[in-house]
Amino acid sequence: MLMQVQNNPALKDGLEQLLKMSKIRAIDMAFADFVYSEESVQDASDTSARECLTMLAAYVSAQSGEQHSCIDLEKLGQPFLSVYRFPELSMLLTHIEIARTFARLSTTVVNLDEQAAKPIILQNGKLYLQRYWQYESQLAAIIREKAPKILNLDITAAQALLSDLFDEEHNNADSQILDWQKIAVCIAASQTLSFITGGPGTGKTTTVTKLLALLQGLASKKGKILNIQLVAPTGKAAARLTESISAAKQKLQCQTIHRLLGAKPQSPYFKANANHPLHLDVLVLDEASMVDLPLMAKLFAALPKHAQIVLLGDQDQLASVETGSVLSDICAASHFQGETFDNSLMAYSQTMQHHLIKLMSLPTLSAVPNIKTSASKTGESVIRDNVVRLVKSHRFGENSGIGQLAKQVKAGQVTQCLNLLNNEQCTDINWYQPTQISTQTVANEILKTLITQLLPIYQQYTQAIQQGDLRKAFKYWDQQQVLCAQKSGYWGVMQLNTLIESELHKQGLIDNSKDFYIGRPVMLSKNDHQLKLFNGDVGIVMPDPNNSTLTKVWFVTPEGDLRGLLPSRLPRLETLYAMTIHKSQGSEFESVYLCLPPITTNNQGRGLNRELIYTGLTRSKKHFMLFAEPKALSLSLRQQCVRGSGLTRRLLG
């Protein structure tokens, strides 16, 4: 496989050892070989530089496989220590400078001022694969261009519309508590770019519904009708937003980003792009935390110059499955770090503060108790006035165990989390700790406890199935869900699906002797645009009421209708007694049962972090039960999902 590196036996052996150790992948080794082949050596003194760049190439490629968009050379450490030791930073930079200055390695590494397409790019002390550098720099450039654009609003008309959209309590000018939903509407209506973040139940969808009513109302006064488009990263998230918007009497359909942009078969590119922009006036993107760097860059590039874009999401949730953590990086560049600005406008510039005073008919800030201002500073975030964080939960009260636990998980407060989970007064949260870890334990002790919790709803679900009442069956199914941190292995989706299915068969609730048995819950794992079905859509296997000889998979459409399709027509399906936490994003359940894998010498808690716990926890509305050993929980809370990125720095100053 290694065609060029084989001329350097020590380097070749090192790469092969890293491959066997799973430190790199085959594609990473091939990329390293390519980089090595591109460089020529004039004398022996340059050999170490060539070897260093080859190993850096392997590492930056491997890190892209871990969803990092770049590596920070200052934080490089020794990831290949048992095989290769990287030199200190000064020597690293010297090797790279040799490559750039003497052109012996210049086909590989390039600084920003060299406008040539290179496989690896160095900028601001960070090393990128060329495509991720391009996506990041392009996205940052568009954000920097759109962020400062202020729209010329009809203030009088906007004040009248805001008065209709928000009740008298919110309109009380003497109130000492700021209404952040109203602030979010005003900020988003006033600019071409805005980000509305907040946890579940903080009113993001309610806020954007009022925003759209305001924008359309202002446009109608000018005799115009805005072309508003709603998008989400997955079909399930799109369907949920459509349902929420429809409940607010807004006749808008949400679609996936891929569908809006016009996906091309077998191509990473879309029909809509910078040369062929989208035809729209306003774009609302929901579940923005799920969108990866390449897709976000392509979406922003396809926006027309005049368009307003509003991003909704929870910055504390899991980052995208693919490369990057865009929403988190953007919020990190704003002044909203934590919840310290819950009752203050001090995070915004004086220009924005005065604009909000006027638009919201507030008294001057100095006349309102507890409201502080801050002067503008040089070198601050370019998106200072574009981010609003909603922190007041309308779902979880002050005494809610779920609400308290969510705050502690976000902060990584291990001791407090453990104490709260053990607090019997918090009846909406429970923690089951296994006494030992073994395959037999998983099959017996864990499953027995889990099934005891799940069985009442499963019995009601299967009864509805027997009665042929699909709507009731879907209602029961939405009441509870088992979530797993991983797909395979102990307490993974595959294992728990098999064990739960087997137990339900023993209980006589299902007959799983055939694949598409009656009552089997399934989830699509692939989009089918022709059938208007998407990855994440949930279905139930039932006979056709008009022809009992036909077994179909039934779905609930965004309009609330039931739709049945033959299994042979459907894309890939997965059994759904358990799903991964990643797959659950955008969903809500009455009760959530979260299973963490045990810590073993093989996995060492790989993939566990506080964002994973937070995301799974906040899928629950009324009850949360954790199945985990203390070691797995503590390790998860201490680890954060921090991805290599330069986006935050690009939005500062």
C-alpha cells in the first residue's frame, strides 16, 4: 500500500504500527504516503522535516476522521508517542517553514497568503486539510459580511405588531424583568443574520413563530409577501418544526437542507450555490447544532445577498455527526457564555441597546433596575449583536430534577450530579447502578430492571396494535424511549434491541418469528425523497385495514395523516426499541431510559462526554432514568466534546 514511504523503512514501519494500533486509518496512511511522495529531499538535513510533515499529515487526516476540522499545533502533544515523537512547537514551525520557503515541501503546506490549492494549510497556528480550511474560511467570511447589516425597519409599525404578538405582561414598560423572547424577535427582525439558542422548553419555536409573523406583517404593509423557507438537518426535525409552526397557524412546510439546496446523486455538491443562489427572502434553520461545517458553509454560500437567516439550536447539545461544531463555535465567539446575561443587555453594543429601547418601547436603561450597559470595546466579537440565548425554561420548573440535572451536567459538576441522582425527593429522575459488569449481567439484571420500567407502556402499545388503532399506538410509542451511547457493544442499540425484543416475545406481546412482524417499531436510516420519507422517520408494522393480507409500515405524515407502504418499497430500516442519543436529537419523549456502556480496558469511555448526557437527558419531558455505573457517569461528566476548529477565532476582532 505504501508506495513511496517504503523507501524509508523506519517511517514505513511506524505508519504500519499506528494503523495496527488504530491510531490512524488506511486512508490516513495513504494520505501520509502521498505527502511524502510530493516532497523532495536535497540533502540529509531535510530528512527530519520530511518525516515530520509526513507524520503531521497522517495525524491531521486521522483527526478529520474524529470530526475535527483542524489541529492546533500548540496543543499537539504526543499522539503517536510509542511510535514517533513530534518535536517541540518551535522546531515544528521550523520544519514547516523549510517546506514553505525552500519549496521542497511547498506543494504540501501553505500559509494563507499563498493562494494555491494545497493538501495541507497552516493558518493561525492551526493545521488544516485544504477542504476544511476552505469551508471554515468561506463560512466565516459570509458571517462577517452579514453580521453587521442592520435593516431599516418601520419602527411605528413594528411596535404595533409587537404589541399584538406579546401580551400585556410582556408589554409592561415598568417590568424589571426583560422578555428575552421579545428581545430575540426584535434582534432577528432588525438584522440579516441572527442566532437564537437555548435549551428544550425555552421557547425557540414560539419565538421564531412570532418573528415570522412580525416580518410578514411588516412586509404586507409595503404590499409584499416574503418568501420564507424553513429547513432542518433531518427529515424528523423538519417534520417536528412543520408541526410546531402549523400549530401556531403558520402555513409553512419545513424541509431538509439537502432538499432545499437540491442534492445531486453521488455528488457532494448541490444545485444551489454561490453562482446559483436560492430564491428566498428569509431562511429559518432549526436544530443548527446538528449541521456540520461543510453543509453549513454550502448553505450560507447559496444564500442571496438580501436574505435574512435565523439559526435556532441548543449550543450545549451534541455536535454534528460529521466534521465541526459550528453552532457551539459561533456562540463561543459571542458574549453569551453561560447564563450571566439573563436580565441584562450589557452583552450588546450601545447601538443595539438603544435600538432595542426604541423598538420595544422600553424606558432608558438607566431607569430600569438591574439593567446594566457596557461600552463597545475594540477587538470584540463581530457577532456581538447577533446572538440571543433563551434561558428561562417553560417546561421544567425550579423543583424539576430534570431541569436541575441539565444545568449541572452542562457545567460538568460531577459531585452535584451524583448527589441529585441519589436524591429521592427528585421523583422525576432515577439512577439504576448495576452491581457488576458482565455479559450475564446485561442479559439478566439490567434487562430485568429496564423491562419492569418499560412493560406497562409496551402492554398498552401492543393492545392498541391488536385493536388496529394506529393513532393510539403512535401515541403510546412517543411516551418512552430507550437511548444508548453507542450502536454496538455492551448496552448498545443492537444488543438492547435484541434483548428487549426477545423479552417481549417471551411475554407474549409480540411474535418476532418473521422480520416484519405485527407491531414492530422501525426507524428509517436513509432518505427517500421520492417517497417523501427521511432518515429518522418512525414507523409501525401493521396489516392494511382494507386488505388484511398486506402488511405495511405505517407513518404519520407532517399533516397528521396515516400513510402505509409495503416494506419492499422502503429504504433501510432499523428496529426501534432502542436508538442512539445522536439519532434522538430533535425528538421528545415523556420518559427516557438512558444506558451508558461500562468502562472497560478496550473502550476506556471512548465517545462519552457531558454533551451526550445532556442531549439524552433533555429528550425527556417528565421522567428520566439512567442506567450506568458511577465510573461511566463520572467520566462522561468530566469529558467535553471539544473539536479542533478555528471558526471562533475568525469571528473575534
